[in-house]
Amino acid sequence: MTFVMKIISTIILALGVAFASLMFVIYTALTVSVGRHILIFLILLVAIGIIVFWTLGIFNKINLKKLSIFAGIYFGICLLIFVGQQGYAYYLDSLEVVSNQDVDLNEYKPFVNGTKAVDLEEEATFQIEDDLPVIDGATALYPIYSSFARAVYPEADYDLHNSEVMANQTTGAYDHLLDGHADLIFAAGPSEHQENRFEEKGKTLVLTPIGREAFVFFVHPDNPVNSLTVEEIQGIYSGEITNWQELGGNDEEIRAFQRPEDSGSQTTLQKIMGDTPLMDPPTDDVVSGMGGIIEETSTYRNHKNAIGFSFRFFASEMVDHGKIKFLEIDGVAPSKASIRDDSYPFASEFYAISAGTENEHVPGFIEWILSEQGQEIIEKVGYVPVNVGD
């Protein structure tokens, strides 16, 4: 092979490897969230190795035996990096728990066969046949308001994201209420940011307490810590307490996961913190819908040194995989009994929330929710009714 042909073949190889590497990098960035940077780095290492060893071989800069040894060692190391990264990614995937993505809300739709929505077992005293209020809300509360719809609304297939009975999570529900795309939402109270947005639009939020729930903190079941105080929770999430050994546990760094801003659980955590500032949470690289890479709060992963939070019913009933242990707070375990008597420190109300809707059925609907039948549904779903004495 002439010198010119060697140059041309090397250039063609380099262009081919560069193109293939670029396509693989783009594919990795679009589809892989765990260890993306390691994979991209590995792809570039392999590409450079192919070009370098080809060039050394074709221009006879090193004898074939040595070239084979060096290439074998080099690509062997690359293979070990890849296997290690894939093993770590598999390990992390096996730990992922308590995420909204873990729940198939189709199972709770009002009128599907075998629905998990509860049945009132008698005709509701309040019925809506037309001009249905559009309702939306938090994922954890969908089993409740889906059951309301099962009792009060006409039978139909209500799409989870575009119908009169939607479930777009807390942030999406507040957005729909603000934009007038929902008449009534079911959620925890708004964040300060959400309150400000409604004030800017001249809208007043009307919050009607309809039930009570416990906000829970959980750890891996092998964590020896069983109870924390309110002050210790604040210390962990402010970054003041950083090792489980400070709390009677193992000598391990605390990984304190958080949730996205304006979500119902993150807003509740912020209220628990009061004037104590939150530390920055652990983050995962995730790919946005347009293909760019952004930083977003991590989904809780059940490492042995992790702590996360959610609402009791969601974490214990709606998510059915991943082993976690609920922590006592000030020596009190989260339970329906401790929610009822208010002995659990993080028991709070959740709401039916409106913002000036013109739908004539909304006031009667809320009144029915607070009636014996509406409160019975809340109890049967697994939450604590607000009218516990009725």
C-alpha cells in the first residue's frame, strides 16, 4: 500500500469512527440517565484507540506483536470500565423506589374493570350528569378523587391527562387551576411560589380541608436508626448533620434525597424546615424532551445510607416494590391512629382547592365531599377523614 493510500485509508477510518462515535454519543445522551458521562468518555476512548492503533500499525511504527499486546491491554481496560459501569447502573436501577413512575394510575380509574377505586356501595346523595367540573390533583390523592368521580360522575372512560378526571401531579394540577383548565384540584397546600403566581393573576385560592395524612421519612430497613426528632430532620436536610453515626447509626454519610420544586412533598418538607434553609439535594443527569442535558432532583434510591420522604398512603399502598422502613418522629410512628389524635408531628390536612371557578356544581360537590358519604370514601381508600367525629 502506497503512502498516499495509507493516508487516505486512515482519514476514511477516522471519519467513519468519528461519525459512528457521534451517533453513539447522541443515542447514549438520549436514552441513558445513569453513568452517561462515563459511557460517553468510554466511547471516545475506544474511538481514539482504534484510530491510534490503526495508524501505528499501518505506518509500521511498532511491530505487530507489541501492537497486539498494547491494543489488547488498552481495549481490555475499556471493556472492564464498561462492565463496571453497566453493573453499577443495574445496581442503581434495582434500588429505585417511591417514584411517581412506579404507579400505574390506570388501575385506579373510576370505571375500568377491576378498578382499585373504592365503591360507595350505595347511590350518592349528590349526582352530576352534565357540565362536569374538571378535577385534577396529586398522584397520591388520585385514588380518592377518582372514587369521588365513581360515585358522583356518569360512567365514562376518563383519560388521565385530558378529561374531566385527570391526574397531572401537584405541579400540573396547580398549573391547570391557574390557567382555568381545571375547576377543582386535590392536593397539599400550595408552595410560596404557587401562591405568588395566583396573586399575580388576581386569583384567590380557596382551600377546603377534606382529609388528613402523615408525611413520612423512610430509610433502608437495615439502617439501625428507627426514630428521629423534628430537630434532627431539620439538621439532616440543612446539611448540619451529615453522618448516620451522629444519630446512633452506622458510620456512613447521609444521602438525603429531595423532590422537584413545587411538588406536594417538597413543599411539605420546606414547611417542616421553617426558617432553616434546605441544602442542595443529590442530583442525577437527565435528558430533557429536546435532547439537552439538565440537572434535576434525584428519584429516591434505596441505598443503605439514604433517607427519603413521601406521604404515608402513597409510600405504603401505591408503591408495591422496594423495601423501606418508616421512621418514628419524636418517638411516634406514622399511622391512622396517630394521624387522628394528632400525636404524629407531621400529620397535616389535604385539600379540595378552587380558584374562582364558574362551574355551578363545585360548591355542592365540596359540600358532598365533607358529608358522611364523602368522608366514608376517604376512610375506605385508606386516608383519615377530616370530619372524624361525624
